Amino acid sequence: MSSPYSLLTTKDLSKEKILHLFSRASLFKSEFKKSNQFLQKNFESLNKTLAFVFFENSTRTRMSFQMAAYRLGLKVISMDSITNSSITKGESQLDTILNIDAMKPDLFVIRCGDSFNLKEIAPQLSVPTINAGSGATAHPTQALLDCFTLYETRRPMSQFRVLIVGDVRYSRVASSNFNLLQQMGAEVGVCGPESLMPDQEKFPHVKVFKKLDEGLDWANVCMILRIQLERHDAGSLKLPSLSSYHEIFGVTPERLKAFDSDGIIMHPGPINHGVELSTETLKDPRCVVLNQVENGVYTRAALMEDIILSSNNGGNLG
Ligand code: ASP
């Protein structure tokens, strides 16, 4: 049994741990397909209550964490947005978290902006923390579900050449995926406007493609990203208009004609139709966007299960 751990970035996970989580996620998936539940035995008897605190908006991440928790028999208290919290009365995010910690939850799931230093704050909390997306920095559970979606094809990870297209610089999905995909043996390339490309020294071994067609020619996985307008310093970036962005970097059926016939098309959502991709692209049989969403439930369940069991010294599941 491992010791309790938080998941703040993908660097917190060893390859062995990732493979363990993937095998649990696969099991949850196959059990669910057979019986509409995760396992016959679940956590109900342990009476664990999780605190979900989302300082930034979320649909998929928040709801799939909730879905996974309920299917594991865990209880959840949640702060879904700051607008119905005492932050509107001037309370700081740190005070908010410390007060919820005083209620003694069994695990934190936190989404926050870059101004909240999760790395510094998580160790001050009395229980483990899962990062559900922190600013432009990290989104480890998205990378886990993306990687699991490739892993479950049963093709060796070293055969994947993943092209990440779009706002790579400001995307926490991209930074977490760089680490996890490379750790698992996949190759990674990027393509997008120059001002949205990452600093090369931060991400060595990443191929940079100036032209989307060249990137698609190299890749067998195309991971499309949303432009993170909310994280840009207005005016400081030289960006094409959204329609010319679509012309240059938008993924369309036309462009995908030359893409690997066994290729995989991904997007973490939410999608801006007509910008980073055309709606028709979602109908391509190589597109796994909703499969990614489904896998989010299983991988997050696997992670919560592992952290709770490690904090509970194995516990006795009823
Ligand atoms: N849902 C992902 C995230 O929270 C991707 C995005 O928002 O573009 O980072």
C-alpha cells in the first residue's frame, strides 16, 4: 500500500502508478459496461466525504469528478463557483480553503487560477489534494484521461506521435500532456501561431511545426486546443482574427484527408466551433472527444480510489 499523496502535477506520478491507475480505470469501465456500476464493493462503508472547491468554472472536470465519486460510494460537499460563496464578501481564496479544511474532509479536489499557489498551499492542508486544473500551469487529470484514451487502444505508447494544435503556451492541458505523454513513451509535436508556442527550453524534445498540414502529416494523434482568451494579456499577443485563425490552424475535414487513416482526433473541451475546428470534424470516425469525456469518469475514479486507499492504510472495503 502506498503512502498518501497529492496530485498537483503529472510529475507526481511514476510510470508504475500511471499504469496502476490505467488498469483500475479499465476495470471500472468494463464493470460499468456490464452492470452499470463500478464495483460490487465500494467505499460506502468507509464513510468518506470529499470537498470539491472550484474557484474557476468547469463542466466536464467538475461533473466527472462528481460522477466518479458517487459511483464509488463517496460523499461530496462542493463549492461550485465563487459567486455563491463568501469570496463575494471579500474573503480570500486561502481563507476559504483553510475554513473548509477545518471541516475535516477526507480529500480535496481544487480548481484555481494562477494567483492561488496550489503548490504552496496544498501541503498546509490536513488531507491530500487533487489539482482539477490550476491556471495556465497544470491539469494532471485531463492528461491522465487523454493518455488513458490512447492507452486503451492497446497500441504501444511509443507508436503515438501526438500533435498538439493551438494555444499551447497558455494551455494547462498541453503542459500536463507534454510530461505525461513523453513519460509514457509517446512523441509530441506542436503547431499554432508563434505567439502561442511554448518556450522551447521548458519543453525540450517537442517538435515544432509551422504549418498544420506538415504537422498532420507527421502525427497519428491530433490534439486540438481552445484558444485560452481568458488567460491572455489583452493586446499583448499578436493573434490573427478568429476567422483567419480558423483558415490557418482550424482542423477541418479537408485538412484531415491526408491524416493517418488510423489516426485519433482529440479535444479536451469546451469547443469553439468554427475556430479551432469545424463542426464536421467532430463527425469524423477518428474523433474520440466524447470517449475522452467518458474516460474522465473512470480515470478520476481510479485516482480518488488510489489516494483514499493510500490515506486509509488499506481500510476495509465493505
Ligand atoms: N477544459 C480544459 C481546461 O479546463 C480545456 C479548456 O478549458 O480549454 O483547461
